Amino acid sequence: MITRESLMDDLHRIGVSKGDVLYVSADLSRIFFDERSSTIFPQLSAREIVDLLLFVVGDKGTLVAPAFTSSNFGVFGNANLFFNGKTLSTSGVLSNEMLTHPDHMRSNHPTHSFVAIGAVSEQLLHGHSCQSETYLPVRKMIRYNAKQIRIGTMNTTPGFVTVHFAEQTLLLDKLVIFPWLNNVYIKINGNLKLFRTKSRGLCSKQQWRLFSYYVKSEILSVGRIGCAYSILSSMSEAYDIEKDVLLNDKTLLICKNVVCVSCNARRWDRLHRMPLWIIIKIIKKILRLH
């Protein structure tokens, strides 16, 4: 049986403490589904999970999650796609539930906003807007000795958010061809204006390659939150490792998927791959028509 009390024990066991600044990425459904026995346990609601996390970090702690949103791809914007503080997040149920919490704060970045609840929410999110660096809240969380936890997401998105911040710090995001092709409208003084992305993270499919470095440095705490396989680390320790590794090998995270647009059509150092990528896309499209 998975209960509020058992989940609190799991969180404490993996290393979450009172007063923590805790950055969470989670697939809530996996907390209550045991893949090993195909058992589905009675579930707590998303709000109950948010309240549980807030209780574990306490009044002096802060809960943070990504609240990223969709963008248009193309030279011209899509007037039907715009960002405001109420735009639904594409980052999952937990993020959208936090956005309904009466004490939440959300940063104003049009594509990579963050949501936070707790003692230092304002300090973490202040200034994160269309004018700032994309991962400014990550920089601030590192200064606050934040922890990051992934709950049940290792088989879909295995990496930490600090990887993209390391890419930004090392200027690897400048390898992205024309990031401004990703854009979204924002409302300023009642008028729609087109925001063009200045910086995008690189492909995240191969971020699991960094885990041997984490393990070697013994920075990971591993366990289960309910049934969900979960990992926790210090953001600063993970970032230091990622920065050192990527400084020495900027190609480490390039994936092997020949149709990956990020790795084959939107990196300046992989420009030679674009013709093959285009040919494969055309062939696949023709085959679908038949």
C-alpha cells in the first residue's frame, strides 16, 4: 500500500530534507504503478502530491518545477500561439498542478518558464523573462545549493536540467542553427509581439551518457518514490561534472537517430549531415503516402 506517510519516508530516505530548494521532474503515474508486478495502487491526487512535497521541504524550503511551453517553428509566428502567465505547461501534470496552487509564482520567460512555491520563490524567479538568459533560475538554484530529483522519468528523459545550463555556460547552445526559428507571441501592454528564442538546449536523448561520471563521483542518491525509480543529486555537483565533461567533448550527447532534427539538421558542427537528413525525411514521407 502506498500512502502519504510511506511517500514521505521514501523522500526522506533518498535525501530530501526540511529547508531544501528542491527541483522536481516527475511522472506521477509511475509512483503508483509497479511495472514488476503490473500492480496499480490507489493514487493520491496531483494536489496531494504537491502538498506532500511542500510538507517535506517545510516552510523554509522551496519546490520548483519546469513550466515550459510550446513554441512555433518557422520564419513567421503563429498568432494563435502566445504565452502569458496562465498558459498551460508542456512539462507534465505536476507542473500544471503547481500552477494552480494559490501560493505559486511563475517566471515570465515565454518558452522556458519555471514555477515555484515556497520561501525563496521570488529570489529564484525574479528577472527571468524574454530579456534574460534561458536558464537563469538554474543558475540561482545552484547558488542556493538546490537538489534536483527525477521521479519515474528515467526511461523517457534521463538527464538533469543542469545539463542544458552547462551547455549554455560553455556556449554550446550557439551550435544550434537559427534558434530564432522557434518563436511565440507574447502580450506586452495588451499588444502581441513576437518573441524569438535566443538560446535552445541541445538534444537530450543521450544525456544518460553522463551517468557514469555521476556514479564515479558518487553524487547520486537512488531509490524508489512509491514504485517510481528515482534519482537525486546536488545541482551544483551535477553541474560541475557536466561542465567539465562537455568542455572536453562537445559531441558526447549527439544521438544516433538519423532523423533527429536537433542532431542532424540544427547544429552548425553537423551541417554536413543535413542533406542526408532531408533525403531520409523525404523518403519516409513518400513511404507514408503509399
